[in-house]
Amino acid sequence: QQGNPKYSIIGKNGKERNTTVKDAREHGYLPSVTTIISQLDKPALTRWKMEQMLLASLTLPRLENELEADYIARVVEDSRSTGKDAMNRGTEMHNQLETFYSGVYMINYPQFVLRTEKVITEYFGEQNWKCEESFAYDGYAGKCDLHATEGFVVDFKTKTDSLDKAVVYDEHMMQLAAYRMGFGMPTARCAIVFVSDNETRICEVKEEDLNLAYKKFTLLKEFFYRSEEHTSELQSRSAIS
């Protein structure tokens, strides 16, 4: 409720573990922006996963006498390898950008970090950027990659391939709109900054799109809480019966 992240909690056995929805209900923790938005399906991502599954099935021959369940499990695991590699590289790039904007001194930052800093400065001017600060606001919480109190909100999206197909999706706009409200900057300029090893591209979102995105986000937030209430009610009925 004060904007302090609670990714983990000390369990009854005295050991640290990931926070669950049950913990959130008991302690009054707020859902994050991404938790609320994740209720939506992502058709493009779903299609990509299906394509990876199909490619894996075409390149992995079924072993002699292999059970169907075992073969399916092997195909699924193989299809995930490409995504894992991309995710790990994306996380690494994101962490290096965070380290830079947190003011940590390093002799040799990767070229993509220096290039991104140059592109952002040329676009937004010199700003007193704050990195990975968290907030709590109106029933939700979050943490943003970059924001400046002068009225700017930036979220990084890293890609391991070309940015030619980089698109600002609805969920990106909802993220930005929720962040700027959460930081008390309802008219802040917002942008997604796509970063790859070879290119940095800034996609600023129009004000009317941000306003619509926030309306969508508030509806999703209401759906989230109503779903939670319904789940709790069903659990109570089950316990009573």
C-alpha cells in the first residue's frame, strides 16, 4: 500500500518464498500494473508460441517406441528453448540499461546502452531520470523503467532481432498510462523505447491513445478485483459446505 514491492515473503517455516495471491489477500498487497494487464490474451505472442511448437515438431523425429505423451513433452520443451534464449538476452540488456540509469559507474558499457542514452537525450533533452522507482495508487502498484518529474515516462522493450516489426501494443499503452497516473503525472509524455543490439527506436504515444488506454486499464482493474471477490466467495462457500 506504500509502494514497496513484495515479490517474496517469509513463510511459516521461516524461509523466504514467492508471494502468492493468498498472501496478497491476507496482507492487503496491491496487484501490479502488469498483473492486471496480464489478464488479457496476447494473440501475437500466442501465434508465435504455436509457430515455435510446429517448428519443433517438424525438426524432432519421434523416437522408436516413444510414448505420445513423452514425444509431446519433448516437443514442448524444445519449442521453449528459442523463447528462453531471447528472454535471457532481453533480461540481460534490460539489467544493463537499469544499471546505467541508476548511476552505477562502469568503464565499458555495451554499445547499445550508450547509443540508447544518446537517442533518449536527443529526443527528450537533458532530464533528471529516475530509474525503477515504485509507486502505489488507486488500488494498483508498479515500477517503471524511467520517469522524470518534469513530465516524462519511458518503458524499455528489448528485442534480440530487428526492430522493423516492433509495434506498440495496447498493453504497452496501458502500462504507460497507468504509470503516469501512479506517479501523479496525468499529462506526462510517454514513450516505449525499443532497444536491440544494433538499433534504438523511440515510439511516443499520443495523448488521446493514452487517455483511452487508461480507461481500458481501469476496466481491467475492476475485472481483476471482481474476479478476486468471486473467487473468495466461492472458496468460502466450499469451506462452509
